[in-house]
Amino acid sequence: MPSFDRTHTRTRGGQLSLSDLGTPLHTVDFVVVDLETTGAHATQNAITEIGAVRVRGGETLGEFQSLVRPVGSVISPFVAQLTGITNSMVADAPRIEAVLPAFLEFMRGAVLVAHNAPFDVGFLRAACARLDYPWPAPQVLDTVALARKALPRPEVRNHKLATLATHFGTDVQPDHRALSDARATVGVLHGLFEILGNAGATTLEDVTTIRTRGWTQRRTKLHLAKGLPHAPGVYTFLDGSRRVLYIGSSGDLASRVRSYFTESEQRRRMTEMVTAAQEVSPLVCATVLEARIREIRLIGELQPPYNRRSKNPDRRHWLVETGGDFPRLSAVRTLTRERVEGGRILGPFRSAVAARHAKALLETVVPLKTCTQSPRAARATPCAAAQVGRCHGPCAGQTEPEEYAQGLDPLRRLYDGAPATFLAAARRRIGELASQERYEAAGETRDAVTTVLSASARAHSRAALRAIAQLVAAERREDGGWDLAVVRWGRLAAAGTSPCGADPRPAIDALLQTAEFVAPHDPLAPVTSDEETDTLHAWLSGGGVRLAAASAPWSAPVGGAEAARVRWAERTRPV
């Protein structure tokens, strides 16, 4: 009878499949199997030995091994010399009908792995068919196929089990006996998983969907990542004419750049970019914050074709209140000095669509005039929008300017960063739509409120930081040292470090002496992008950052736009 140690436990109620999305490899049971047979044809030859190892997370959970007496078939001298299994050795071994049920139970609920899997699976399926056993149809991984993707030639001369076992230095070398070969395949499997894991493939689905195209192309250019430092900085991919293709930043330049050439990234843009790249140029920075800021600036300046974020920082959209006795909201792409000094502005919004949605929301919850018709010129003649209830304006001439201005109080407070009355009106509007069972419209209104609050919160956070002439902050690193930053008028003016155990004040004094001169922020001619100021604000708001000095207090009101945005997000978060 076969001998095996069933110390494993099942991690799932049934077999794994591609519908089980995002299954981490360390949680999956793998049964690595190897067969010895009397020949190469599953329908004409028979199994003479089964060896298998069940593993999970790098740990061996159990092993299965049994010789099998082939009925109606004999072991040829060539096969006996190759495997060491003779006819006399299997004369008293159990037949396949006694061994197969035990093996099927051993592999239950696991992913089946084999080197040249079609061969082994073919014999197992044929045996099930002859004995009228249902084939459990497990998910199958072929280490030959994985090796061709993860280790293309000339990294290895071929993808035979013995070659791969030598390449990975497995504990057991294959010897054409089933259990030894299965143990060697386990070592190969773990070696392949390490390569794929370093490249970002950490789930069963990642491993089973890696495509050779793109992967091989990227790995052939791995030499471009050589010599890069393990330090924070900005990396730039260049083509043969030194045209900038892509810009990124990282806390570890060497590791991040290497990942572009080895990961199972299937986005066509990145494959195209890496294929075209002929050089990687690093810019080492003092801190991760400095690297991120320099990345933002370089992308905005150079406009690399393969970057999408941080491009076109000048493409911004605002909502401004027009003048006159009965003002309305207008979506604009530029600001004037008069509008800035008037202060009745919302934004900027990330897109024209977002600005239009915000305008439509405000015109719904605030009694705003939406048409361009003059009330005095159209006395007692409501506009078309007013006739269908979509314009709250004084088109009919029945509203006085003072009464109209009073109705705009929630909007005026929103300009100043006090959104409480606006939110109360928005909640009433959402409640009205829900009572009318117009749930889709209520959801769109909720999303528009989020957009308005986010734009207002960002604008006031930037304004608060850009109002401070100079601010010095420090963040403790894991090694005990400090990352330092000097921020002037919402722009990073200098960045540096102080080593563990040293007094950071001399390093701060040196940074202040060499920091960039920054003029006060001018919204009509900004020298600092909104994204840079947002990045600095997010860093300064982190729990580990300490303010060392500031020329003016930096604070945010308790009932301000940012606090309202956080509360609104918590209340509207899906359960």
C-alpha cells in the first residue's frame, strides 16, 4: 500500500480557480507531483511510480510515494536503466486502482504542479478514465511554462528539471525517481516564485496570467537598472536621442527601476515605454519628499509622453460669482485680479466636468440665477429654465436684490471655508430626492457635494500654507535620524537630513542659509503648482512630522472645509 503523511489541512472548501481573485501564494496548497511510467503514451503505457509533495507557504505539509504494478505492460530495459525501477521491484506493488484513490485524496483542494505538466496530468486523467473515476479537474501549474517566462534564454541553457534544479541550487537533485523529482520540482517552484514575487506577482492569479510578450522584452533590458543607488531620488527613462519618455520617483532608485524590467506589468503603455528606453538617468535626492517634489516639477516642465499624472498643471477650472444685483455662477479657466480680490471663487476643480457638476449642484441647493436674462429687461417674463423649475433667479422681477443676496448666504459662507449652511441645504435636497424615490439623482447630488467640499478644502489648505513666509519641519526616520524641509510660501525651498544621534539644529541652520528664494504666492502667476503644495501639506499633516519653526501660525479651523470634508466622507462611506 502507498505510504504518505497526511499532515496538511485544506485552506478552501474546494479546488482553487481563477474566479478566486487575489489569492496570495503563501496561502495556497500546492501538490507537486511526478510520475514514472513504462513509456510516453498515456493510453498505451502505465504508471510505475507516483511521488508527490504537498506544500504551502514554503513549508512541506506532507509527502506521497508509491510504486505501482503496471497491469498489461512491462518495463523495458531502457526505462529500467533510466529510472532504476525494474519489473521485479514492482511485482509486489499495489495496482493503480489501489493507489489512485489515495493520491486523489492527497491532492484534494490543492493546485497541481508538475514539470511538463501535460505529461503527468495526461497519465492521471487516463488512469481515472480507465477506472471510471471522475477527474477532479484541479488548477494546474506547469513549471516548464513558468520557467520559460521567468528565466528566458540565455539566463539558462534549457528548461529541463536538472538544469533548473542546478540553477536554483535545490536541496534535492532529480534522479528519475518520482519522489526525488517531485522534491526537486518543489525547489524549482519556490525559486520561480521568488523571481516572480520580486517582480510584483504575489498572487495565484498573477502567476497564472503572466504573458511572455512584454515580460521577456523588459527582462532583456535589465542592464539599464545596473549601477543605480539604493537611495531616494528621481529616475528618468530616455530613448536613443535622449528624449525624456517617463519620469518617476522612489525611496529606493535601484529597486524601483529594476521592477520595470522584471514585473508582470501588462499595461501596453509601460511595455512600449520600456521597449523604447535606451537609458535610465537618476537624480539622487536627500529625502523621499524632495524626490516627489522634483518629480512633480520635472513632469510639469518636460511633459513626458508616458506620464499621465502631474502633467498640464495650468489646466484648472474655477466657479466665480458674477457681478451685479443678481449674480450667478460662471465656470472659467482663468482668473483676473478683480476676481481674486473679490474672493467669491470656488476651485480649482480637477476638470471642466467636475466644475460643471459642482455648478449644477449649487444651482440646485442655493436659489441662484442660472440664466443670463436681465430681470429689469424681462419684467414679469420668467426665463425658460425658471418655467420648468430649474432657475431660482428673479427673472419675473418679483425678487429684490437684498432678498436675493440673503438667499446666497450658504454660498458666500462656502467661499470663506465655512460650509455648514451649504451642507444643511444639500442634505435637505438629497432627502427630497430620496423621498421622491429618485435615488440615482440623490447619489449624483451626494457625489457632487463631495467634489465641492474637496475643492474647497484643498483651496483653503493651500491658502493657509501659502500664507506662511517660512516653515521648517522635521520627520523622524527609522534609523533615528531626521528628514528636514524648509517650506516658503507653500513651496519646498530646501531639503536635507540630520544623522542619528546628532543635534539637527546645525543642519537646519545650514539649510536655511542655502534655501531657495521664493516670492509670495501670486494666484495669477503661480511659481508653485497646486500639486506641490498639496504634497507638502500632506507630508506636514503626517503624524510623524514636527514643526521646528514657523514665521506665522499654521492652523485650520475646527469647523472649516477640511473638517467638513472628512465628516461628510465618513457619513457617506458605503457600509
